[in-house]
Amino acid sequence: MANPARVIVRGLAWLWYTAHHSPSPFPVGNHHTLPQFYSLIHTAVESSSCRLLAMAAPEAHHLFHNPIADHSFSPDKATLAVARESNVELYQKSGNKFSLTDELKGHEKTVTGVDIAPNSGRIVTCSQDRNAYVWERTPTGWKPTLVLLRINRAATFVRWSPSEQKFAVGSGARVIAVCYFEEENDWWISKHLKKPIRSTITTLAWHPNSVLLAAGSTDSHARVLSSFIKGVDTRPEPSAWGERLPFNTICGEFLNDSAGWIQGVSFSPSGDALAFTGHDSSVTVVYPSAPEQPPRAMLTIATRLLPFNSLIWNGENEIIAAGHDCEPYRLRGDENGWQLAGTIESKAGPGAGSAREESALNMFRQMDLKGQTQADTQLKTTHQNTISTVRVYEEADGVVRKFSTSGVDGRVVIWTI
């Protein structure tokens, strides 16, 4: 006899039961006997022979039903900061769940970026209200300090430098505000990276040396610029990107093949390569050769997927990217060539992310009443809408062990590689 659990999971519960019980102990279709049938189904599905619903899965946290513009974890991974509308919500991990514990209120319009410094734990936020705040924990709560951005358009993106001495804020004013703390006046001030930026900054990424800054914008260019500030930065070691790097030095300027908006940028762990993704569903990897020289390799990977919004490196030979296809993908290669290696997620069926939240009993009740286990609009992916941000969650020597994603569906998901 066939294993009942395996047959049932394939959606043939009624056929299997009637085929192996003659005469049937209860008439098929008689809804007075359905509780007995559901009990049988529940027993079979929960048995050890049914492995489909017990597959290892990403750690998904459905926080709310609003879009998440950005997210960041604290150094100990116990606190999660999430940009929700005009506030930043702080969640504390309790067991396997995150619970809302605090809110950072100060912005008047949509918060577009949030980042927690990996060592000090300070939080920086930016918003469409053209302001940025640095939040520091005190015995009485989180204390905000207004940053003098000096911009007349929305702030769009923010990230701390690896040294935590500076942070960069992208904007719709065609400038990048590089912010640092001035001890004499006890405030955060900024210097502007301007030329040759000609449109809104959509994304930023720091080089490991905390001086070079990669920026993507809606003028279809990814650029590498120097943010060196005397008295704050130490002079970086010479590299293929440049040797003498005064503020606003252009170390590289790269155009997307289809003139699409640049959605995500990222330096490799060594800083010797740059990857960026455009709205034409491509990923481009650049290997610089020498200062003021063309790159020794510039490779574009065209895909048939929807556009990516964000990407990170996993070592020097793998990139993880995600966006409008609602799931993360791998790209692998080197200077000789790159290719799309496929999706990271293994999908068990429609609504894989939320199907695990349903009981087996309810799943088969829906199958009986509606002829389906999930709504027709349910995706097979963990995320049910566009992924906005991909961030490293856990890594060692540049090799990522875990990464996190957040998206328009209000979910934050932690993935294990």
C-alpha cells in the first residue's frame, strides 16, 4: 500500500481514502462525517513520514503590513531597527520572535534610511523631510541629535562608514552629504560631494578603507568618489582606485548599458571590485586597473528577471542580489566572466513562507471547501512582495554565513547560506 502521508500531501486525500476503504466507513461527500476525515488527514500529515511541511526554512518575521524602506540589526543582533513611514521602530528579540519595544520619533515625513553602527550602536536615520538624526542611547531613552545636512531635497539613503567616524547621506539635491562630528561645536556637520552628479542619489556603499564611497544615481551612473576629510580620516593605502585622494576626487565613473537607474552598489570585501545593479535587470562588476585608467575588466550580466534593488558580496567570487522577483539570487564568477547561478530559496509550494504558519487541518479544510490550499495571489516565495534591502547579517573574513532582507510586504527574513 502507498504511504498515505505522501499521497495526501500531493492533494489526493479523498482518492486515496476511498480506494483503500471499501466499503467506506462514512459516505464521501457527507459533511457530517468531515470531522472524522479531517482527523485522519491531520494524523497522517503530522506523522514522521510527512517531511514536506517540515523542511528547513528561512527565519521570516512578518512585522506589519506596511512597506519597509530599510532595516538594520544591532551588533549583538538582539535589536532590529525598521523604517516604517515617518518613524523608526525598534524590535527586541525574544525567543524566535521580535517584539516592538521602542519608537524613534522626530522625522516629519517618510524615513528612507536607517543604519546601526556595528561597534558603538549609534543609530543614524534620514528622511524625505531633508533631515538626518544621530540617536544615542541614554539612561532615559534614545537621544536624537540633528545633523546639518544643508540639502533642499529629500534625503534618500544613509550608511555609516566602517570606521564609524563618518556617515554618508544621499539626496534628491544631486549631492552626497558626508557627515562627521565636530568636537569644538559638539555637533554633526557635513561636506558635499557634488560634481559630476547630475541626478538623485539612490544608493551608497563604503569601501573598507572608509574613504572611498560608491554611489548610484538616477542619471544611470555608478561612481566611486573620495570622501577624505582632513583631521578625521587617516590617509589610505594606495590602491587600484587611486593614491592621492583629496575630497571629491572621482576614482571611477561607470554607465549602465541601457541607461537605467542604478539601484544598488557594493564593494567586494577586499575593495578591489565594485558591483552595481541597474533597472535594466543587469548586474555589472568592475575591476579597476590603475588611477585614471580604464578598468581591466567590466562585466555585465544581463538577466531575464525583474530588476534587482540591492546586492551584497559573499567573498570575492559571489554576489547575492534581490529585488522585484521577491527572492534572492546568486551570481558567481571572476574577472574572466560572471553568470547567474540561480535562486537561493527552495520553494515547497504556493505561499511557502506563510504555508508553514497554517495548521495541516486548516490546509485540508480549505482544499475541501474551496478546492485550493492558498489564495491564487499567494507567491511561492517567502517574501510576498518586492525586496527593498539586502544586508549582511553574519560573516567571517568577508564570507557571508547569514544575510537579511526586508521588503514591501512588511517582512524581515534572515537567510542561512
